Amino acid sequence: MSDSQKIESAYQAAKERYAELGVDSDAAMARLAEIAISLHCWQGDDVGGFEVKEEGLDGGGIMATGAYPGKARTADELRADIEKALSLIPGSHRLNLHASYAETDRKVERNELEAKHFAAWIDWAKANGLGMDFNGTFFAHPKAETGFTLSSADESIRKFWVEHGIACRRIGAAMGKALGTPCVTNMWIPDGYKDIPIDRKGPRERLKKSLDEMFAEKADKTCLLDSVESKLFGIGSESYVVGSHEFYLGYAVANKTLLCLDTGHFHPTEVVSDKISAVMTFVDEILLHVSRPVRWDSDHVVILSDELKALAAELVRGDYLDRVHIGLDFFDASINRVAAWGIGTRCMIKALLMALLEPTKLLQETEDSGDFTTRLAMLEEIKTLPAGAVWDFYCTNQGVPAQEQWLKEVRDYEEEVTSLRS
Ligand code: RNT
Ligand code: ZN
């Protein structure tokens, strides 16, 4: 038997097993193919960006660790790497870009960015059939060095970042318009204090004012979806973060923006899978930043963890897929960067497949009848159902390498392309 025959016959056996539990695996694959994941550009160059700027500017508490060779040095290299990654990932997806990935021939200040500075990205997205999402970059900049941006007490700094936010919303809208699919434009700011503050109120009042100014121009939701991202703590903002969860939940509910939940932005014993049904009661749509916190907000590459499966299960069980935008937010500079996209994105899709293959009706009946013994027993049984056989078949059907074959393609690409970069 050839590999593809083996995959096909394993699938047929899996299909029968799922049918016994009342699950249609063909329908699960068809639904899965409709779900777009927003691939974050910043995995490819350790959140560096391509601005013409002063050397050595980090900051904002974002830190990629590792020195694996071959990171993209230019936007063209990054696009080539993303194309490679996409060729290994089943389905049709999106690109999530940061403002710091603008391509300009001279220094253009962040408050002066325009859609034309992203023309190459937009053209490329169009040619590759990708929707785009966008992010303001409120870090790694001289005007962010005090640790405060939109909540700064320095009016000229605050104004500058408000203007950046407004510029980003216009760019997002232009991307959405050009590509015919709304661009989720997300705003995360690093503002906060390393040590115990006296005034917790002032910065939050200023942040609200800044957001109101930024969002004053009404969004055309066919092109632009505004989103705000909270955080519990960051490097250098351990004691106080202005844009906390409560702050942005309140803001999103009051102002009808999207709320971004990053899986690394909560206390390690809190899980986003439990927050979805809570926040979805009050906001129309959310953005997920799927990441993997290891002991802290470490942005490790996403794996098929219990929490990832629980997250995907929530989206499917709650019928939330049309109200949730799934973005990835991890960066690892210690392994092959194209492989990192491959591992993380394939796991996200795999988790969604497993959720779509869940015999939810059957499980729900056990709960409704109060039979918690069967509920727990079945939850354990379904962990070893043949989802892998469906996944392999799905990959083959979508024309991407099944099983570990995808890694071989990364290795070939490494040999021919990324390893030659200095
Ligand atoms: C930082 C936030 C933010 C960034 C990206 C690069 O803690 O998670 O989303 O990771 O925008
Ligand atoms: Zn994030």
C-alpha cells in the first residue's frame, strides 16, 4: 500500500468509529476548512520588524529568546518564509501584521504611517488569497521608553500614540477594503510600573481618554474590526499594568469593540477556555491570541495541550466560531522559525478538528441527566479516538504534507534558503 492508501484506509476505519458515536467526520473536515487562523508575521523575525529606526531598540517587555540561525532579515525574506509555512498548513488562512513591518525607504514616524507603506504586504496577501489583520506597535520606540504610551502623563507622548492608533485604524480599514474581508486591528500597549504605584487611577483615566480619541472615527465594520488586548503583567510592569483585563473588558463592553484574550495574559492557573462563554455574554466578537505560557507569559510555541483542546472545544460547543477571530501569538528564536509556525498552527487546527469530532450531543446528554460518571468516563474515552487518522486524511485532501512529512520540507527549505542567511 502507498502512504496515501494507508491514510485513506485508516480514515475509513476512523469514520466508522466516529459514526458509532453520532459524529460525521466528513462534515467535521468541511467545517474545519472554513476556519481561518491568523498567522502572526512576528514569529519569523523574533518581533524585529523592518522600520528604518535607531539600532538596539527593544523594550515593551516583549522578548524572544534563542539564536537559531536563519531569521528573516527583510520583508521579502519574511514573506517567502510565511509562504513556505502556509504550504505546510491545511486550509486557507490570514496574515497578522504589526505596524513595525512597514516598508519605507526613509524613516517614517509611527504617527505618520499610511496604507501605502504596507502596499507590498497587501499586494502579496491578495496574490496569495490571504485576508489580513493588523496591530499598532506601541513598543520598541524612543517614545515608549518611559514605559507609558497611551496612558502617558506627558501630553505630547500621549498624543503621538493616539495618532499612531488612528493611523493604524486607517491602515487596517484600507487592508480590509483591499482584500474584501474585515481587518481585525488590535491594540496592545505595554504601559505599567515595575514597582508599586501610588496612582493607579490616573493612567487608566488617561488610557480611556486616549482610546476614546483613537476610536472617535466610526469603523466601517465591513473593513475594520477594532480590538483591545489586556495583560496581567509584563517584564518591567510586574506591579501594575494600566490595560488590565477588567479595564479592557469594561471598555469593550461599553464601546462595542472586540476584546482580545491572549492565553498568556492571565495568572497561570486561570484559563481562557473558561473565559470565553463569560465574555461572549457581553461582547459580540473576540480575538484570541493563542500562545503557550510556560510558568509565565513566555510565548512558547503552541502545542496540542489540554488547554488548547479545551479552548477549541469551547468555540465549537458554544457555537462561537463565527464570532471568534483566532490569531496566534508565539515567538521562539531557539528553533527553526518556519517549523515553529508549522508546529503551532497545525496544532491549533488539529485542536479545532478534535473539537469538531467531539460527540458533544452524547456528552451533553450525560450531563443533562446528571450522570456525571458517564460524562467523566466518556471524556476519557474520547481522548484516544482516532482523530489522528482524520487529521492525516484532512492534510492529504488539502494538498499539504501529512504526518511528519511537513518537517522534511522545512529542512529542505532550511538547507536551500534560511541557513544561507547570515
Ligand atoms: C504582548 C502581547 C502582544 C504581542 C504582539 C507582538 O504581551 O501579547 O499581542 O505579543 O502584538
Ligand atoms: Zn498577544
